[in-house]
Amino acid sequence: MSEIPLPHSAKRVVPWWLLRHETMLALILLVALIVLGYLNNRFLTLDNLLNQGRLTTEVGLIALPMTFIIITGGIDLSVGSIVGLCAILLGYSWKVFGFPLPLAICFSLLVGAAAGFLNGIVITRVKVPPLIMTIATLALYRGLAEGISQARSVRGYPEWFYFIGQDNLFGVPAQLWLLLISIVVAAIVLDRTTFGRTLYAIGNNETAARFSGLPVDRVKLIIYTLSGFMAGLSACVLVSRVTTTRSDMGMGYELDVIAAVVLGGTSIFGGVGTIWGTVVGLAMIQLLKNGLALTGVKGDATIVVIGTVLILSTLVASSLQRRREGV
Amino acid sequence: MTTDLHSETPATPLLSVRTVEKSFPGVRALSGVSFDAVRGEVHALLGENGAGKSTLIKIVSGVFPPDRGEVLVDGKPVDLARPDDARRAGIATIYQELLLFPELTVAENIFMGHAPRANLRRIDWRAMHEKTNALLASLEIHDLQADRVVGSLSVGNRQRVEILRALSQDARILIMDEPTAALTEYDVTRLFDIVRKLKARGVAVIYISHRLDEIFAIADRVTVLRDGAHVATKRVADTDAAELVQLMVGRRIESLFPKIAVSIGKPVLEVKDLERRPLTRSVSLTVRAGEIVGLAGLVGSGRSELAQTIFGVTPADNGEIRITGQKVDIRSPAQARSLGVAYVPEDRGTQGLVRPMTVRENFSLAALGKVAFGGFIDRGAERKLAGDGVRRFAVKASSIEQIAGKLSGGNQQKIVLGKWLANAPKLLILDEPTRGIDVGAKAEIHRLMGELAAQGLAILMISSELPEVLGMSDRVLVMREGRIVAEFSREEATQESIGAAMMGSHENAEEAA
């Protein structure tokens, strides 16, 4: 039990920011961009990149609260099903209940938030592990969506509704603005506020966070509710983009979202992660998919590449972790 | 009667431990302990928490090897590198937490790993049941069936299954670590019956317990350990409770503790009939401004539970808490904090510190409200808070951005203490404030406690270290089984009186005297 301060900067040859997961990932992303751009002249065009931004918004909106949740050591697998449920309720309440469309949008967002709140309340009060609870609601919400829709789709929305999903604002896809604003807000909240600090504290040591008087349960309830709400928002954007409502919407989103978050360096064990990492992770997955498709790689081969990238990034992350801990 | 009884024991003891030493990083757990047990003897091991009993047992049962010294069985040295080696040498250990498979039957548990085999290496179920029944019969246990599922049994019966398992492996040396801790009185009597039967068969039983009355009821000899050293081995018939308590705690109090004489003010904490079952039972106490109240008791006596009930981690079911005269109903640590209550928990690593976070982040964790405005953390204010804390408590860290978990135990403890003092509390509850930290840091924390009390802070200090309790406290309360059973003023308090109250051997001690 020596009291000698550890030699802190002695071993450091590489600057610290270069060793960060986000930086490494951004560099890999850059290399991938250059290679894919070299292989295909349609890839590195502004139009294509903006269009990819449009396509990634739905997953991106959910990935932000998912970053919060995974930082606390939790997980939310029900987001894809909430997207489906919200999409169905948006169409159903407009078409069948006869709600005006703005009210139907609010209703579906509210249902999304309520679905997340239910996850949160059971996780914090009944102490059901998030994995179990959200696997259950993954099935439950999807089942509700299918039951309500009865396999019928809803189409024929008024023209103005397609703005968010299909139009541009100042030359940039409208929904991309929504995503950009959400990213900035989420990044500031995570980095600068007591709320963000509490998320990290919970993920690193929930007991100590509790013993320090931090509102652990309240914060958890908020992030699961937020996750449901953002899934609802994502559903609106999705319906607006594809102009129709079906109960299988958002199927498998949870895996895309979690892949982006984890690829971005957020530790699945909690305590570590940034919004910037998640953004780079999102970009990486979307651009790899697109770039490979444009280069003529078949769909299933693309999935193989993405899986490989995920594994590699996990290896990099764990070796960085070991380095930081000086083992 | 001298402490050396070797001349009276038969030529070769069944088990003999010779000058065993064992160190862990930073701690000397055993320093040259010798100990033996003969056939048909119940030999009790006695000592305070941390005296080295557990380490000694673990060496004998092959959990880890000693640094120096040797273990002999039947006079022959044995190499106990792994638990399996101990089993083969005929040594079986029954730990406090029973190691059974709750989903399996009594017979399956007993013969786990050495089931009788038929041809083709199949398990011979008939033989297994017959052998189980024979074992049951040999100990005259009639209310246990071989095919019962262990998970459905009472604690007492599960323990019997463990004993049977040991016997099925032909154990000749049986170590029991606080076997009665979770038993009802009836089960204790039955356990003693079984122990007597084992004795009659020539098994040597090593019996560890905190309960002196049990030692007098069942043991033949008793060995007392203190601070990792052998203090005495006595025949139970030749000693009494008072002497054993004195042997256990009989350190001289170092003049390490800088108790400053402080004028004691108004009550800060008043607790009346506080209830939170099972370990907080009708507790009443008062702590005044400037006063250090020591809370002594054995592990499991309910001291930490009481602290956590006051602090709102496990809110009280019943009773009254007043903070500076105001009646309060504390439901969460956040609420306790806003009322001016601070709690430095017992387990630094899991409850006190967020180890992977930086010194700065740990310092501000309980005082985020102080460095944040409208929910936004003012980084300058946070750095200042942490910097001031590091200076005030002389935390030895390379910078406030160092990861807290990499500091030494003493420095970690200073951070936990500092993070709470950043809130300027009125009442400070310290749970084992100096456990596992080196002497220098310990003295600093004691000095700090004295200063804080002098500034008018009310301090409730839980400690298992009697010299610390005696050295630091203005008043000493003793807890046992969830109740406060004794109170001593600084002048009245002695190691013997507190020790006796802790063990509940008050009456025994007086009778013996």
C-alpha cells in the first residue's frame, strides 16, 4: 500500500486523444470512405451522403437514448417494437379514430413515451433486469401492433406530412436536421450536466451512486421513457418517408441501434461511452452498407463485413481498455 | 495452567499446524501460528474479526497454501495445495454459506463427485440410497429422507447434509465455521448431539464460534488468536468467559488517538424506537454536536443496517428520527443528504467510491448541486472543489484527473470522507472508517475526526476495532442482534466490558468472576 503517486505520463508515447476509441473509429471510417470512394465514383457525392443521412435518421434518433441506457449498464431491446406500435397507432388513430393528423402524431409519441415508461417503471420498481423486461416488451409491443393493425396498412396521408421524411430544408434532408439537433442536445446533456454525470456514475457503480444520494431510479425511469419517446419520433419519420404504415415497421431496429452504440465505443458493461462515438458508429454502419452495395457487394456479404467490423472494434476497444488500466 | 498442553495430548495429534505464516498484500494475516487437534476432541478457535481464524481454516482446508510453516496429519507433513488435497487427507470444512446443490436430492448432494458406480461407470442409485440411509442411521437422524430435494430443507437439515457429505468422504477432521450462526435453538441442540457422536467416533472437530456459551457447552480445548498470532490454548474446564474475552481483546491501547476535549452541544441526531427488521430492532440513541459516539458490536449485529436505515438506504418501518430537534422521515440518501446527514460506508470499493471515475468526479459526486447551476456542471467550480479537497485531506494523487481506484486504500477513504464533507453536514456516520488502510492514513483520519468534532460536527462511528472505539469515542454504544444492549461513558468503557457486551456473555462473565 504505497503512497507514491503513480508515474502517470511516463509511458505515454502516443497522445491520449489518439488512443480514444472514437478517434480510432473516425480514422477507420475515413480510410473506409476513401477506399469506397476510390472504388465507386457515385459514393463520395454530396447527394449520396445526404441521402444516407436521411436513411440513418430513424436508427440514429433511437441510438441517442440507447447510448444513455447502455452507459448506465442497461439495455432496451423493445425499441424496434415501439417503432412498430407507434407507426400503427399513428395511422390507426388518424384513419380509424378520425384524429386530426397532428393530434395522431402527438398521440403516437405519447404512446411511445408510455411504452418506455412501462419498461422503466418495472425495471426500477420490480428490479427486473432490463434485458428480460425489454425482451418481454419486444414481444408484447410487436404483438399489440400486429393485433391492432390486423395486417392492414394505412396510406394516403396528406401531402404536408411527407415534408419531414422526404423534403429538404436548406438543401439538407429535413429529418437530418432533427437528428443533428438531437445529437447536439444529447451530447451536451451527457457531457455537461449532472444528469449525464449521474448516468456514468450509475454505470460505473450503481451502489455508490445511490449511497451518494444521486436519484438513480428517477434517472433510469427518464432514460427508458426517453427511449420510448424517441422510438415514437423515429416511427413518425419512418412513416413519412415510406408513406405507409405497417405493423412490421422497425423490425430488427434494436440490433442496428445497439450495434451502432457499441461500435461507437460505449461499453456494454456500462460506465463508458460518448454521443460522438455513437454518431461515428452510426455513420460507419450506414456508409459501409451503402458503399459496399454501390460497389456491387451482395446484401448478405455486407452483413458479414459489418459483423467483422463490430468484432474488430470490440477487440480494439478491449485492448485500449487494458492499456488504460495499465495491465 | 500454562498455555502449553502438548505434554498432555497423545503422542501424535491427528492434525497439527506448525508455525504457519501467511501474508496478503499489505496485511500480515498469520504470524507463526501453531495449533493441533487430537482424535475425539472438539477444539474451539476464538478471536475477534480479523484475528486470523478464517485464514487458518483456509490453509488447513487447502484454499491457499501458507507462506511458511507446515500442516501435519497423523504426524506426517501433507501438501495442501488444493481443496481436493485436503479432502484426501481426511479434512472436511463446513463453511457458513453451505455449499449444496438446492435442486438435487439429499443422496445426490452427499455423493456429489464420488457416487457409487455400477458397471459401465453408471451411477449405482440403489447403493447410493442404501449408503445414505446407513449414514443417516449412524447419526440417528430420522427426519431426513435420502430422496428429499435439498432446497426444501431447513437450514439445520441442510447443515446435517453437509456433515453427512463430509462423513461419506471418510473425513477424520471436521472444521465448522460458525455453524450455529443461522440456526434455531432446537437445531443448535441437535447439532451438538451430532458433534458429540462424531467425537465418540474419534473425529477431531475444529469449532469456530463467537458465542462463548457454545464453546463452554461443546469444546474440550480452546485456542485464542489475536492479530494473526497465537495467544493461548486452554482447556475449557480450566478457563472462564472473562478470561477468554480478555485474551481475545487484550491489546494495550496505543496512545495513537488524538481525542480533543470538546464542549458537547445540542443533540443533532435523536433516534427513538427505530425499527427495520430483521437487524434494526427498537433502537434509540442520541448524538450531540461535537460528540463522537462509538458503535461497537460483532459483524452481523446490525450496526451498518442501523446506519443505512438512518441514512435512508433502507428506510425505517417504524420509529422516530429527529435531526437538530426536527422530526424527519428519511426515505432516500438524497433526502438524508439535504438534511445534513453524511454516511461514509463500510465497503469503500462498492459503496463509497466510483473507482473507475476520476478523483475530481468522485469529490463532486455527492455535492453536484454545489458545483452545478441549472443542471449544468460548472467545471471550474468542480475542479476547485476537488483541488481544495485534495489539499485539505492531503490526498496523494498525481492530479485530480487520476482514476480514483488506482489510489491506495487510505487515499480512497480520504476521498470518500472528503466528498461528504463538501456538503458541510451536521451529522457524520462513519462505518469502519479505517478498515484496511495503513497506519499513517489511519492516524490522519483519526486526527481529522477530532478536528471535525471540535468544529461541532456530530459523529457516529461504527468500528470493529476496539482500541479505535475506546480511543476516539466520547460514548460507546454496543449492539447485538439488532439492539443496543449497552452504553458506556468514555471513563467506564474498557475492552473487557465492551467485549463482554458484544458477545452477550455479560452474565457468564459475572458468574465466573
